[in-house]
Amino acid sequence: MKCVAVLSAMVAMILSGCGQAPSTSSGGNTPVPWTPQYAYVINLADSTLSQYSMAADGSLAPLSTPTIATGSAPMAIAADLTGRYVYVSNTGDSTISQYSVNPDGTLNPTSSPIASDLFPTELILSPNGDFLYSVNSGGSISQYSIGADGSLTWISIVSIGGFYLQGITFSPSGNFAYVVDVGAQALYPFSVAATGALSPLSPASIPLPGCPSGPVAAASVSGGEFLYVLGCLPNEIEVFSIGSDGSLVATSAVPTGNSPEGMIISGSTIYVTNLQDATVSTFAR
């Protein structure tokens, strides 16, 4: 099985798989140990993707074909749960490019880019890996099914009408999704159907204090599920508990460095990149 790590030049934090990946055996999505072998980096300025092999110590080396073309102004990248397919959203032409991963790690375009709504800025897979969602900063979310061959099929668009949508995450159960609107300083909660369809919860909008930076992350911990949201006025992680009905209750706020911009959760540790300080903050959950 090919093992793929995905890196984005648009954020300060490297995002890569570590330790677990879904199995493609008859056992279904049973996690099995794996180690990333390839990494890909978005290059916004020249609309390309850089391709690297990844050594056991994490060092990178360019592949035989060091770059591959994307659509105009690539902004986000995602890999399917098997590590065999890669997707890139392009804000310049509002499309999503589709690639398969060759045995040597180089990418191969599998079909013509598929249309998204205006200005796709983020891509995320559903927890079961059956669906891909594109967050479009113009105020909508595009939903696609992922075929057995990795191809995307458009399903629907959810219009939110927000000013600047930026972050999305699923609850650990996969039953709920949450979207950050940076312009409106709000969080939009949704229920997630078995078909992957998103339906607004009530209330449809939750105010967020202090300039939400956009990145969001969810994690399941002992005693319940929690949602973490970055804010910049003040600089902090806002912590919410997730109810069984998807409702959120603010529980605490933890200070970060100045201008937090990126966040990932690995095991029991939260890592936050701080743009103004050029630092990384670490927190134990």
C-alpha cells in the first residue's frame, strides 16, 4: 500500500499521516500501522505541486518528476484514506484537480478537474472516507462522493451565505460537522447523514469571540468529545464540549502565541503555529 503525507505551503504546520491508516483489506476500514513514504507541497505562485519521497527520519528528497501542474492558484490538498489518490483545490479557476499515486510516488492526473463553487479554500474527507467536502470562501460547501477508482462525483452544494468560510472539521463520531466563518466571527454546526449530506443544526450560527483564525480541529477524549477553535483577539484556543445532539458548550480558553494560524492534534498533544511570533505552541489535552 502506498503511504502518502500531505503538506500545504499555505499553512505553517506540516500535516502528515503517522502511525495509523485505513486498511484496504476485506476487513474494511480497520486501522493498520503504516509509515508515510511520499509528501506533496502546494506552490501557489506557479500553480504546481512539488513531489518528494520521505525517509524514515522524515527528511525529504525530490522525486524523479519534481513538480506537477495543478489548476490556477492551488490552495488546499487532501489524500484519500487509502493513500492512492490526491485532490487539490484551485482558487483561481474554482476547480478540484484529481490525481492517482504511481508506484514511485509521482502523481498522475486521472481526469479533468471537477468544478467547485467560488474560491475553494479547504478540502476535507468525511471520517469514513466516502465523501470529499470543499469549503468555498464565497459562502458554500461543495460535496462529492469518492468512487472506487478515486474519481469525484458532484453531489450537492450547501449555501451558507457567510462572508469568509475557512475552517471545517468533523466531530470524532462523524455525526456532526462545524464550519468557521472568519468574516462573521461565527461557527456553523451541521448534522451529517449517512449519504454525507449536511443539514444545519439549531441554532444555525454560534457567535465566536475575537476574530476566529479559521483552523478548527476536533478530538475525542475520555469523558466526551471536544471541539477546538483558534482565535486571535485574544490569542487563544477556545474549547467546546460536543453534546450527543451536536450542540456546543464553551468550557475554557487557553492562551497561545501571537496570531495563531495553524493547528493539529496528534495523540494527546495539540500543536499551534503562531504567525507573528514564528513559534509553535504545544498543549497536553
